[in-house]
Amino acid sequence: MEPGNPLLDEYVLSLTGVRRPRVCFLPTASGDADHYVVRFYRHFAGRCDASHVSLFRRDRGCGVEGDLAAHLLAQDLIYVGGGNVVSLLGTWRAHGLDDTLEEAWRRGVVLCGPSAGSLCWFAEALTAFHAAPTRVKGLGLLPFSNCVHFDGEPARREEYRRFVGDGMCPGFAADDGAALHFRGTELERAVSSRRHARAYRVEPVGSEVVETPLEVTYLGQAVPEPALA
């Protein structure tokens, strides 16, 4: 939901292979902020069967009725919003959604998100949400580390390199506007909604930490569309 630039949203919708996919938004990392939920529905409701799950504000309605796990497992796409990844992970674990999301991943539901919605899927990640950069343990669906906002926050980039050098598992970093597309645990491709956004493999080589640029496909250029069911 990049303002004025739908390229990444269009890309993740295309991965479902469904003309009108079922898409559920998890705004947990923002504390279920109303403006974020509204933005989601404005963008997705006209073309998807859209829903959301609020965990912090159940007394005001969570967006769905009944069994949350069953609802999430019935989706074609689960979209996780940005914000505080530490709060997100703690809340998911308290509600058992970590196990549900792992099951969704194993069933082939498309999982995506920006910022905290990217960090959460990895074994380890670097978060710097209104604080000094910190190492955090993610869900571990992807056996790598992850760093976002790589071009926009020089201190985060520097600290990620330091953490990888100090024993954090090797991983991937992405500039704002770049996205990493995994199929299972294998990196399928890197794509971007901004022409000059880049992504990197970051790993120790000897006594140094090396950033290896990945090939990134800019989505503003024509790309083949998958067949829709």
C-alpha cells in the first residue's frame, strides 16, 4: 500500500493466481491502527474479498467472526502491515497465530508485507522501530536474516552488517520499494516498485561482511502475468 504506487500490491495479488482472491490484512504491528485498516480496504475491497483481523481491539470487532485460524487458512493472501515487529511477534505468539501462519505458509497461502510485515517471516531480523537497531527472532519460516529500509536508514544498514559479522545468520536486505519473493525457502526473484531500488545478499566472507547485489526486476516494465484460475 505504497501511496500512489500500486506495483508491489499488484504483484502480490498476481501470485495468488485467482481473479478475485481472498485477502486478509493483519495490522498487528501498528496496534491495529484505524487509518491503516481504512487504507487497506480502499485499495483492496473493490477487487478482492477483503477482511482484516484486529487482535488489540477485539472489543470493537476484529473484522471477522468465528474461528480466526480457520479464516486465515481459507485466504489466498495474508497481508501483514508495518510497525513494531517485536509487538507483532509477541501478540501473535500470545494468540497462537504464529502456528496458524506457519500452517498457512505450508498450505501455499501467499504471505507478504512491508517493513515489520517482511521481517516477521525470517529466522532473525534487525528492527529499529523508534529505538536503536536490535536483533529479533522471527517466525523462522525462512532460514535467513532480514533487514529492510536499507537505503533509507544508514545506521540500520551499518548495524545489520555488524550483527551478521557477529553471528547473526546470513540473509537479505532490501531498499524501500524493493521486495524479496520466496517460493518455499528459495529466493525466486527480487522485484521493485521504484526504478532504482535494490536488494542484496548479506553474508560473512572471511573476516568481512559482503553485500552482493541481486538482480532486481522493476515492475514498471512489462512482466509476464501468470494464468488466472
